[in-house]
Amino acid sequence: MALNSAVTPEGGEIGRAQATQAQAAGIPPHVDMNPILLKPNSDIGAQVIVHGKSIGNRNAADYHDYKREAMGYVLESHQRLASRYQTIVVEGAGSPAEINLRDRDIANMGFAEAVDCPVILVADIDRGGVFAQIVGTLELLSESERNRVKGFIINRFRGDVALLEPGLKWLEARTGKPVFGVMPYLADWHMEAEDSFFGAQSGGDAEGMFRVVAPIFPRISNHTDFDPLRLHPQIDLRLVKPGEAPPPGDLVILPGSKSVRADLLWLRQQGWESYLQRHLRYGGKIIGICGGYQMLGRAIHDPDGLEGEPGGVRGLGLLDVETQMQPEKRLENAAGCLAFDPDGDVAGYEIHMGKTSGPDRQRPAIWLKSGPDGALSKEGNVLGCYLHGLFDEPSALAGLITWAGGGQVQSIDHRQRAEQDIDRLADALTAHVDLDALFTACGV
């Protein structure tokens, strides 16, 4: 389950966590790495993605009934991967001991039992209560499930491991299973967050920095678009939570959303509409990405109820465009350049169900290899597009900051930094986990 997703080379949709894992393994991402993806669009419902394609929305009860069928798709993916790779690392979801969900579990012990694979239990000590978590989990598993657990890894430990040793020895004696290692808490580690923001605000004194302001929608999607801004030393990014007053800024970004009409209503309730109008009057600029782009138009029409009840809603009216929601989702990796800066290379991906049209589309924001994307207002101060990853390329980031009234910014390769973080994690794993013992226990 995730709101941050990625597009595979064959045009399927998977979670960004799985795409990042493929990147770390040095192989292309594939829909079989995330055969079932849930994208929440309400407190009790989600869009269900099967083998990279949406099959529609389901509430929690309907999806629970669907799990028996879904397990078949998961096993198909496992079989295909097993025919191509010698070893498969399977990531569980949530707790393996959710007894109320166990009879139809497809993501944890239910899957492990179905394919007869060993299990390593990873426990987050940073949250506290790690020994109770591990022992309690084992107590709630069946005997056959407990026998699958070959040992433990303690994750995100801060401090001197020697002080933890008595607890580790007790755990091994209590369970009869080894602790393969204790992973340290990695400070200043900037891998993409799967759902929540990890240290999302820029730190330090904002004086002299380029100021970017953005709302955190209740159903925000692909907030990884902010990462190049969040990590840039010359940019002060302020992500505004519900109930907070948005601060002054040079640039406002409306991010993607899984429920565009609902998040637009929330935006109005939070007072952002008047803030955006005032922001433009004082010379600020606005960028909308995907759902944020749709909000900037005159109206959003959803006659089939693809994101809630059928109907439409008035947009912010800052771009002369309208959006019609359509059942067919566009999934595509894309590259090109900024329409107003040919040197501003862009490379990202599109994931959306709407088609946007109107006079401002005659002034595209981006020229992709497949054609124009987005729109620019007549006044030149509001920009919208469907491309996620808009700021990933250093030249695109520089061009957009210049367009928004900022000066030159340092060129930082966001993708190279991600590779460095992957290497740092791999080095820590090698240094702090007995991989030989782990592989032997798992029969690798």
C-alpha cells in the first residue's frame, strides 16, 4: 500500500519502494515485483493495481473478499521471477501477526507458507519496545509459521551496541533463534520515503534562500517530487500541515493527489485559495504537478466517479483549462525539456487518469519527446504539467527556479545522491549484519 508510485519500462505502475529496490539491485523494475498495489483514496477505500494496471476502486471489506483471487496473481508473479532469478527477497507489509487478517493474508506469512520460503523478522528499535514486538509476534504465529522464522535483525539502533548485548542474548535464549545483526540508525540518510515525510522540511536559516511553499494534501501522492528541493542547500522548502498558516514564499507548488476533488475542497477549507491569489498579486509564481495541475484549472469533471462520487467541482481558475477524468490511466516514462528553456532537460513519468484541455494548453510548460505537456498562464506566472520528477534533473531545477524569480542555484545530481545513499545502506548492512550466517540459515 502506497501513494508514491513509479512507472516500469513496460508501462506498468508499481510502488516507488519496489522501484528503488530494483535500482539497488541493478535491474529494471517490473510489475511482478509489486503484483498488487493499493493506492488509498479514502479512509476505507483504495484503488487496486494488479500487475501494473488499475482494476478500479474497492472498499476495505470488498478488498478483503478479493484477496483469494489476488493471491493467484501474486503467485503468478513469484513463479515468473523465480524462473529468471536465483534468489528473491520478499518484503512483507505491516505485521506478520495480524490475526484478524490471517485467513486471507497474501503479503506476509500467508505468502511465505504458500511458496515455502524462510522468514527474517526485522524489528524497528527506534520506536521502542523491540523485544516485546519480537516475542509477541512469535507468540501470535502458528507453529509452522514460527518455524519459518530463521532469526532477527534489529533495525535503526542509536548508541552503543554493547549496552544492547544483554537483551540480544536474552532474546536468543528465549526464542532459540539468532540475531543476525543490529543495523545502526543512519543519520542524514535521504532515500525516498515510501509514504510519510522523513525530515521533510529544509533546515537552517532561510535568509537569502529561495523560498518554496507547498500544502500537504490529505491524499498527497508522489511527494518524492519534493526531494530535490528539500535536499538543496539553497532552497528553503516549507511543507504546510493542516491548520497551519502558509508562510510567504517565492514559489508555491501544488503536488499530486490521489483524490483531486477532495483535496481541492480541503485546500479551500484551509484558506489556500485567497493565499494563492495574494501570492500572485505580490509577484509570486505557482507550479501544479499532476493533481495540482488539474486543481489550477477552471473545473474538474468526474462523471464516472473515478475518484469518489460522480460529479464535478470548480477549480482555482488560475489556468484556462479544464480536466475530464477518464477510466484509462496514462502510465509513461517521459523526457524532454522546459518549453521556455531548451537547456532545461526534464526526465520523469506520468501517472494520471485525467485529460486536460483549454486555451492555456497552447502555451505548454514542457516539450516531451511524445509532444507538449502542461500549460502556462497568459501572464506567465502559473505553470502546470503532468510530469512527476519535474525537478530531478539539475538543469530543469535551475530553469524553473530562474523562471520563478530566483538566481542561479548550485547544480546537484539528485539521482547520483540516491545511488550514494544505496551504497551507504549496503555498506552498513555488510558491516553490521552477519550475512554469511543469514544466507546459510535461509539456504542461499
